Amino acid sequence: MKNLKKIINKFNKAKILVLGDVILDEYIFGSVDRISPEAPVPVVWANKHTFTPGGTANVASNIRSLDGGVCLVGVIGRDKNADILLSELKKRKISTEGIFVDPRRHTTVKTRIVAGHQQVVRVDWEHTDSLSQKINQGIIKFIKTNIDDFDAIIIEDYGKGVINMELLQDLIALSHSHKKIIAVDPKEEHFQYYQGVTSITPNRKELENAIRNLRLKDTSNRFRFNTDKLFTDKDVDLAAVEILKYLDLQSLLVTLGEQGMRLFEKNGCLTHIPTVAQEVFDVSGAGDTVIATFTLALSCGASKLEAAHIANFAAGIVVGKLGTAVTTRKELLERIK
């Protein structure tokens, strides 16, 4: 535990580039005391309205809240929601010099209506089309120009169009040539793109879906895992080990909710890490916290196992908070103590 604290105290010396689908999370809070006469739905009496950076922007927020340096790279539209998102990022002192504007796209917004402690409905505004060649090349050029300023790169793949094969191929090659850590919060249909990254952090469902996608898209017949459902811990272990080898990863960290995490390493080590969550109030954004903290720790010299333990403590804190939440170094050190 003493060594974990030393690693956390180095977080302010690390700088991470975070690339992916930036999202604006909108929350409307209120109460319900009647059903609408127009339809059998609750009427929410709204009394609070908030905005917070979500998706890839939430990963950046987590890093900044932990005192790490961060540069956010992504795409927004030219609309009022873009202005709100940029304002929220500015409040959190997150660099947006890598944010590109595409006037043909909506800024992605997820609106959640919450009555009491219960989410009633979520409304999404988004475009999922692939990026234009111009913006794709602009992102690659920006990262190439600034790669030496960062200790690690996080790819946050929400499947909204920013992460694509061409971009990842260039980025992974660039990371290897500059000896940079590259971690991915994956989208299951894109697993074949992540060949050679440092680590990926899927949850159980993403791992399960990835198996089917990899088998369908494996033209080399090297992927030999045939089970479609991961019913047991042994199924999870076999699938993770197969993906670890197939994608040539250094590690794979599977998040399992109340069952904690399982870390698989290239050297053959497998470690189960039980959850340390004291209460679970809201799991939205917990995966963002895991990859942010895990990568920050690796950037500060932690082993994969030390980084996973720190990420587990951080996730245990944020699931006890409402909405897209973050934690701080102070909270993290207190929880470990």
C-alpha cells in the first residue's frame, strides 16, 4: 500500500493525451408526484439542470481531477452544446487545442432526466458517421506534432465515429516508435483494430461481444475461442487469455462490477482484484475512471498490478457518487488508507 501512495503522489508529473468521442452529459433533476394525463408516463417537476463533460471528456476530467496533465483530442459540432462543453472543459483546466470542429455533425449530447435517485429516461443526440478524411488527417498530424509532450495515450472508443482503423493504425505505429504507453477503453466491434496496444480495459459484456466479432472478422483463422457466452470465471479467463495473445497485448484488465476486476498479463500472470466499493449509487462513467487512473499510474512507473489496484480503488469511489463523477488524489489516498 505504501508504494501505491508513492505512485499516486507522482500523478501531477504525468501528462496524458486522450483521444476519442467527446460527449456532453446533461442532467435534469426533479421529483415526481403524478402521472401525465396525456400518456402513462411520470411528470417530472424539474428543479435542477447541470452539464458535465462525458465520454472521452470524462476520462480527461478524471485525469485532471487526479492532478495529471491532459490534452483532449476529439470532434464537436458548431452548435450551442459545443459552446457549453468547451466552457465546462475550461472550468476544469483541460486543454482543448486538440478539439476539431465539424459543422456537419452534432456535438454528442446525452440528456438524463432523474427523479429523486431514479433515472427516468435518457435522450441522445449524436452522429455516428466516420470522420471526413480532412479531419482524420488533421488529428493524426496534431498527435504526431505533439507526441513527445505526453507520457501515454488513451483511446476512448464509444463508437461515435472518431475512432477508425486508419487513425488507430497510424497512432499505434507512432506510439511504438516513440515508446509510449497506449491504453484502450474498447468498442467490441473494433477489437481487431487494437493489435499491439499496451492494454485494453473491457467490461464483461464487451469481452463477450468481442469474442463473436473477432471470430467473424478473423480471416487468418488464428482466433480459436468458440464459446459465445461467458457464464463462469473460467470462461472469462479463457476468453481474456485468447484475446491477449491474439492482439499481442501487454495486459488486459476486465472490469466485473461488484465482482471487481481480473488482470491478465503477457507473462502469464492472472490476478483477481475484489471490489472495494462501499456502496454503489451510479456506475455511469466508472469505466472512464478505471482507464484514466490505470494509465496515469502506468505513466508514473507502476507495474500493471499496482496500476490495476489503484484503478480499483478509484472506481470504488466514483460508483458511490451520482452521475458522471470523478475522484481526487486526496479521496484516493484516504480510501487506500
